[in-house]
Amino acid sequence: MNLRPYQQQALDAVLSGFREHSRQLCVLPTGGGKTVLFSHLAEQTDGRTLVLAHREELVDQAIDKIHKVTGIKAGKEKAEHKATHEHEVVVASVQSMIRRLDRWPDDHFDLIVCDEAHHSISKSWQKVLNHFDLWANVLGVTATPDRGDKRNLGCYFENVAFEVSMFDLIKQGFLSQIVIKTCPLKLDISGVKQKAGDYDAAQLGESLDPYLREIARSIKEHAGDRRSVVFMPLIATSQKFVAICKEEGLRAEHIDGYSEDRKGILERFAASEFDILSNAMLLTEGFDDPGIDCVVNLRPTKSRSLYSQIIGRGTRIAPGKKNLLLLDFLWMHEKHNLVRPAHLVAESDEIAEEMTQISEKAGGQGELELESLQSDAQKQREEKIREIIKQREHEESKLIDAMTFCEQLGDTEAAEFQPTKPWQKKPITEKQEAILKRNGVNLRTVNGKGHAMQIINAIYKHHNSKPASQKQITAMKRAGIKDADKATVADAKEFFARRNQQRTETVYA
């Protein structure tokens, strides 16, 4: 099996990177061919390779793909299966390897591959890796798009050898175009609590129950001619949803980890014997069916990596497949960091928010292509930024620079001030900023906290040298103050402070 251009680049980058780093990470989106990549890497490695996975489906898929790509028959280390020391490649579940480490010398493998590497920093994975990684190179492959996830993986992996985004592969034609249909149905999850950093699955299931029939009807209306995968938070919710779908005339089936004929269900779905496959997060990894052309995520999440895994079930290309449709329902929630389709390709949260707003406004206007939506949002965002800059320039045109301001106050020292001490170079405080703004000073011309202090002292000094008000002068004359007509604000402050002190002493005498 020939490598795609980006896969060849990734392979070259990994091989080159191992000259300096023994633990590397390679980031490819779902459908990007991670297994093909590490199969070729295993073939080119001088020595033996261990591929680690955390689920049976992933173990079997890796063994099958390695044989198709390289012709190598990998040994299986899982449950009742035991690989031999003669196998050039061994594919194992982490759970089995933990119990069988005594079977394998710590220097037996020259390359360790962590499939779905975002799991690799867990205690179970680390126990296996620490047994071998003193002698072997380690490659982690993952589809995670989250900077936070990669930062966490950085506690083990030393280098990101190669990375390509979902959007890049869509543009290159290696992944399916994605279109969004925003459904007007508003699902209220504002009362759902968080658990382990994400929405509580049990409460999500309860919140979804009242909307299941409307959801089924939305799928029938907008994706009735597509092969759809639906992700639910709970098995019970998925089962209830499938029963409702059948009542609505849809061909649907449920699958979970306890399904007796799990393989048969997937085969019938692939053969289009039914149209909707509903599950409770079982199919987020290790499920490869390129013909899927609609994904409905009814398990709202704050995790981009989880969301990407869900949507990735439909991003592969297939003959006759036009695009992937994402049915995006409106989630009513208190927190605004819920992951939506825009986050798959947006370069920033601001662009994602702009894209989401556009798609929601166009909810009744049909399907929107994700790439075009991103382009429109980028243009709108840039236009907003230009307006902000224009407004800021207009506002600043009314301000005065710090040097000119101090010269007008007659304070040369403040006008020529240059920070010399570390504290003077620190950012100005909120209180200083408020005073300077109130006096029309352009903050961009203020060189730190020390400079701000000098300017503010000059302001107070100038203010205190101004003539006292007529009301103050009258009060001072009545008190017998000579030359009250020539009094300054400072003189008036001193007079009233002294008078108040005298009154207080009289009261308590």
C-alpha cells in the first residue's frame, strides 16, 4: 500500500527525529492513516516492534492493517492469545501486557507504538512503557486536535515529529468535505452538572429524554437518505431513541459493549440493511466505516479531542460519497465552552464563535459547507478587527501623548522621565490607567508603572496650584484669611483640613 504524500513526510520526519529524540508524537486526524504510517515504520525498523492499544477492536484492526500494508503477520497478545518472541511485530492490549511483562525482557523491542496515544500518560500505559522505553524508541500516534492534550502528552513525549490538521486533509481531498445543518431544536442542558471536567452523562441522558422524538423526526427530515451514526450519553438513552426511531418509520439499531452480535450489527450497517446506528460512546475509536455520511452528536462535550473522535467516524472518503453532514442541535447551556462543529477547523475560539453564529442565523437555509463557513467567519472577524482599530485610532486622535501633556503642565522632569528600576518598567495599574484616561493621556506613550506615577504626581501638583474656587475663597475670607483672593486649591485644602481638625478637637474637649 503506497503512502500518501503527507504520510511519507510524516514517516521521514519520525525517522529523522529518532536521531535526537527517543519519544516522539505524530498527530494525524481520524481517517488520516495512522495505522498505515506505523505499519511502514515497523517495516523499516531494525528489530522488533510492539504496538500497544487499549481495546480489542483496535488490536484486531492493527494486526489486519499491518498484514495488508507490509505482509507481516503480527503476533497477538491479548486474552487467550499469546505472541511468541519470534514475531517481528507484536500487537497487544495494555491490560494484557501489564499482567505479562515477565514474559518479555525489557530490551526485547526496538520500537514501541502507542495507538491512540492520548491514553498513554495513564498509570497503566506508563507501567508498560517504563518497562521497555529505556531500550526502545517510542512513537505515539493520536488524532487529538487540542493544544491542552498535546501539552499534557508533553510530560512523556519529547517531540512532535509531524502534525497535519483535518482541514488540511479536507483541502487536499484525502478526507470528506463537511457540511453543517443547524437544527432549530433547542436542547436544555443548563441544569446539567459537570463531572471529571465534562458534562455528567447520567444527567445528560435525563435531559435528552423529552426531546428524543423531535430528534428522530429531525434526522428523518434532514438525513433520511443518509447512513447516520448517533452518539448518546447513555446506553438506556440510545435504546429508547432507537425504539422511537422505529415508531417514526426509520430503520435504526442500537449497539453497545454488551451486544451479543456486535460484529454482525456493524456488518449489516455497512451493507445498508438499516440507516441509523445509535450507540453510547462505544464507537468513538476503532470503528472504520468510510460510507458513513451523517454524524449526530447528542453527547455534548467540552473536549475537542473527544468531539473530533466522534466526528471522525464520518470523515473518511468513499465511492459515491458526496460529503459528511453534521446535524448540529442548539444546546442551551450556562457555560459557553461547549465544542461545536466550528471548533474542528477554526484557528481560534473567536473564529469558532463567529462561525457558530453564522450557522445558527442560517439555520433554516439548508446545509453550510464548513470550509466556506470558516472563510466567511474569517472575513467577518477581520472586518470587526478593522472597525475596532479604526475606532481606537479615532479615540486616540483625541488623546495627547505623555510628553506633551507633562510639558503643558510645566513638569519637565515628568516629560523626560525614563524608567531605570525594574519596578518602574512594570505595567501600569488599573487605578493609574483610570486616572490617565480621565485626563486624556494616550496610554501607549506611558513607559510603565514608574512613568505613570510621575505623570500622576504632575497632575496633582498642577491641580493643587490652580486658583481656589470662588466658594472656597468666600469661606476663607469669612474666616479672616489674608490674601484669600490669591489662594490656590492646595491652600484651600490646607485651610479646610485645619478647620475640620479644630472643630473635632472642640467637640471632644
